[in-house]
Amino acid sequence: MLETNKKIDNSEIESFKSMPDKRGHFGIYGGRFVSETLMGPLEELEQAYNKYSKDPDFIAEFEHDLKHYVGRPSPLYHAKRWSEQLGGAQIYLKREDLNHTGAHKINNTVGQALLAKLMGKRRIIAETGAGQHGVASATVAARYGMECIVYMGAEDIQRQAMNVFRMKLLGATVVAVEAGSRTLKDALNEAMRDWVTNVDDTFYIIGTVAGPHPYPTMVRDFNAVVGREARQQCLDQTGRLPDSLVACVGGGSNAIGLFHPFLDDKEVSIFGVEGAGDGIETGRHAAPLNAGKPGVLHGNRTYLMEDNYGQIIETHCISAGLDYPGVGPEHAWLKDTGRANYVSVTDIEALDAFHKLTRIEGIIPALESSHAVAYTAKIAPEMDKDAIIIVNLSGRGDKDIHTVAAHEGITL
Amino acid sequence: MSRIEACFNALKNNNKKALIPFITAGDPSLNLTVELMHVLVDAGADIIELGVPFSDPMADGPVIQRASERALHNGTNTDDVFNIVKEFRGKNESTPVILMGYMNPIEVMGYEQFVEKAAGVGVDGLIIVDLPPEEAAELSAVLKPHGIDQIFLISPTTRGERLNRICEVASGFLYYVSLKGVTGSNQLDVKAVGDKLDEIRSKTSLPLGVGFGIKDAKIAQAVGTISDAVVVGSALVERIAEHGENSNKLKAEVSSFISSLRTALDNIE
Ligand SMILES: Cc1ncc(COP(=O)(O)O)c(C=O)c1O
């Protein structure tokens, strides 16, 4: 049997950036657990990715689009007033909320759409929960003149009406998924079913560092621009590396994007923040790394929220983007090695942080990012005044104002 | 000799094709599943594929998804599935039973425990939809000493080196997925399936079964002509969904459907 849940002796790990192995494994995690029909297409995708990710023309076009279309680099902003009020560490916000379409998700969709174009695929499909990845996919599809189908749980379609309309404006077809719990995981299942049926002409743009190899690696690499910029900006602005990094973890793409370039800077401590929903102890949460067990779902082995017989259980989190029962396999490995710490904050704590950042810094964070903000507010006061924390402000909160209003009994 | 091997040998000696129906354990209920298994055998099934319900059946179309949902709604768990097989074996020692499902319920139980329980109740093979040979070595090592076959899938996109490798590691029989798609699709192209089976036959002497998209006696006969076994899933599960509440009608309907497939397979020129 597989030895899971064991702490790994990390003194033997030369570089934390060495993962995955050739077969897409991060220790025991990751891999390629899909139906036979997808194995060939995944090999093709891996070969194409390996080829183009080293190709100077591809890199130049990706960087050009990140600069002129996405608006990179995003600022690293010293939140002085907030830092002062907390009375501890200096907090720097990595402003992914300022990207085109309002979140880090666009970094990945630009990369994957370029790859789709080079592979000759004219039809792209995507899954979405909050609608951010769906919007980012519909956006690049519009720009490259591709057909775009977005799968979205029927439950989420009701919660995120504005993003559904945005996707339609951009020319995408939004398909309501009625199966299972009618949320993000079911949308992913349905996208996989579409892909297995239409593999010849279709490119599946997965929105986070989950799925079968090479997705966790590819999505990480496209988002690692966040951490590379932040690392350099921090050195430029403060003359040194930060003490801590904080990012929210749904599937884990914004988090690994920030963390990865710092993994071998051992003096930098790393915190991934999961959604504790009503509280871990209530069972109503979305925190597989905090309270789940290793298993296999959506093409990879990772920590999952499941019952004693391996059925995936429903998650609860005020932020739709964190409402996922699994997590990227690299985070599972980073947890077991102890290189990163995975913590959680509740809906109420995240809402409180949402309001505080809005009022103190004039920045309305996404509810996902508010989880990272909330955890930062817990640790900053305990740290020295010259300590530095970088928080990934993964998205802007406009999409969430209906949720926040509803939570406070206000009808807009 | 394993039950699966004995079954295919006997069929070959009689110049017959294997009929392999699929039903989901716990659909429409735990008790009825055992009864249905006997009905299937009496009506002419040679091997039974028993679906282990899973919350996220990524490779299945709507018909089998719903069956999985119904079974889970009835509270069906992995131990119930083992009990179904045990009860079936009380009256039937010879018909091979293959569990078909997804990886996570096995991961959670642990390979040793899952396989020991499966072997203990008389399971003959496993088809794990999301476990390609690349990830299968550890489980295979546990299955081998218990004599349980790991049945691998081959699909229209399986080519070259991978096809060779699958033929090398497979046991029991090989399951050819007739089309790109999920269970219950209906674009099966008999000519294309035949070409692929010829290619596979040049690499292995294992029996070849074909599944996905076999809806009626006519297609079953056409596919039976070029293969060693036909698997019928969604078309059967659809009938179970329709008559689930009425067990006598359900059993009569299942019996007559399976009989029609049997007759078609027995009348191949
Ligand atoms: C703004 C924002 N942050 C974070 C997430 C969570 O995803 P991930 O963990 O992959 O970054 C989402 C997902 O929709 C999001 O929209």
C-alpha cells in the first residue's frame, strides 16, 4: 500500500523546485489518472508543452501578451497604513487584481491559448467555479478567434450571474452542469467528458494546478511570473527577500505561482490559506490539506475531502473559487515535506478582512484573496516592524459584492 | 485456472461469444442487484461487470452517472458491493464477476485490504477506469498473488509503444473502448473497430471484448462477429432506471433484453 500522510525527511531534498519527476509525480502525488482515451492526447500535450516552453519565439510571444494585454508587471504595493494599524510586519500586496479581467487566472489562460493555437486546436473548453477562469478563458478565446465552451455548475451559475453574462458577451457558450453537487468539481467532470469525446480538435484549458500531468506543472509555470516579479520587486524596493509569503489556496494556482520562485530561499516561510467555511470542526469547509486525506480525483493523487469509502464530499466556502474538494498535487507534496504551511480561515474572518482592506487601503479584494488577507492580519502583529510579508492579492472583489451584500442582508 | 480463463476457453470450444452485461451495484437497490445478477446469468450472460458507484464518474455518460447517484443515494458503499458478490457466489460458483469503477474507493481502503476482501468474496477481475498501466504497477503487485485479473482498456487513441505495453501487462482479457467518448455514446463504427481489433490481435492472444455504444441486438451481433466478447452497459442500465420501482417488471424486461442479445450472438454466421 502507498505510504501516505508521512512527513518526508526534507534534509535529503536538494531543490524544492526539482518536482515533478518525468512522469509528473510530486513524491507520491500528481501523476496521470485518467481514462485510456486521454492518455495519448496528454502525451501529445506534454510533448508540445516541453517543446514550446523552451522555444524563444513562444516565450517572447507569451511575455509580449503578458505585458501589453494583461498589463504586467503587476505592482508590489507596500500597504503602509494597514501595516501600521496591525503594528507588526510590513505588508506588501502583489496586485494580481490589477490584471486584465481582474485576477491571476489570465496568466495561465494566455499561456494555454497560445499553446492551443500552436497545436492547431480551434475549440477550447474550460471549467469554472466563480466564473473568473471562465471569463479569462472566454477572453483569450475571443482574442484568438477560437470557439469557447465553459462548463459551470448549475448552482454556481445562479451565484455568479454577472460572470455568466460576461462570458456570454465574450462569445462563449456557458453549459450548466446539473450532475452531482452542481458546483466546480462537477463542472470539471463534465469538461473532461467533453474532452474525451472531442479530443481531436479540442484543447482543455484547466484553470488551476490540478488535473493530470502536465497540467499541474504547466499551469504553475504560466503563473510563476507572479513570484518571479514579486521576488525581484521586493529586492528592488527593500534590498532583501521577504520573511513570509501568504496566498489563498483553492486548487492552488495563485499560491504556487507566488511560492515557486521562492521555494529554495529557505529563510522565506510560506503559508497557503484554505477556506475553513463555517469552521474546520463543523465539517463544512473546503480545506483538504488541513482536514482531508490523500486520494485520486480529476487525474491526480492529492489531498481530498472524502468520506470513509472514498466518495467525494461537498465543500462549503463563501468564496466560490475556493470551493473545491481537492488541491494541486505540488501543494500536497510541499505540505508533507514541511516546506510550506497550510492553514485556514473561516468565512467570517475572510469577510472581516474584505471590509478592513477595503476601508484601510481602498482596495476591494476578491473573497478568495480575502482569506490570504485575513491570515496575514493574524501573523503580522506577532512579527517585527522590519519584517516583510508578501500577500498575493489574487483578484479584485467586484465579482463578490453581491455575495457580500447578501450576507449582510442587503439587496442591491 | 481462473474463472475468466475457464469461461473464455469454454466459449471458444463451443464457438460462442461472451456476453458481458454491466449493472451498477445498489441500483435500484442492494437486494435487487443480487437478484438481477442471477437473472442476467439465466438469460445468457457469461461474465458480469458490476459497477462500484463513485461520486465523480468522469468517464461515464448521463445514464451510468444517474445509476451511480441512485446507488449512492441508497447508501451503497464498497463493503456492500463485496457483500453483493458474496451473496451471488452463494448460488453461483462459476460466472466470473468483474468490478468496474474508479480509483479513489480503492485508494481509501488501501490496496491490501481492498484486494483481500475482493478475493475473499470471489471477485475475478478489476477494471479501473482512471488507472492506466503507467500508474498501475503497485496495485498489480497486490492483485497478482490473489489471482485477480487487472483488465486494461484500449481506446482508439491508444497507439504504438503504449499499445505494446498494455498488451504485455494485461491479463484476463482486453477491453476495447469502441469510440472516443463516455459510456452511452452512440457513434460506434464497426469497420473502424474491426481494424483496431486486428491490430491488437497481432500483439496478443488474450480475448478481446468491446464496449461503449452497444445498444441493441443488431450492434451486438455486428461487434460479436469481429470480437470475442461484447459489453452492454448504458442500454441495460437505462431499462433498470425505467422499471426500478417495479421489480417483477424490471426482471422480466432485463431478462428479455439479455436474451435478445444472447440470441443475436448465438446466430453469428
Ligand atoms: C481571485 C481568485 N483567487 C483565487 C482563486 C482560487 O484558485 P487558485 O487556488 O487556483 O488560485 C480564484 C478562483 O476562481 C480566484 O478567482
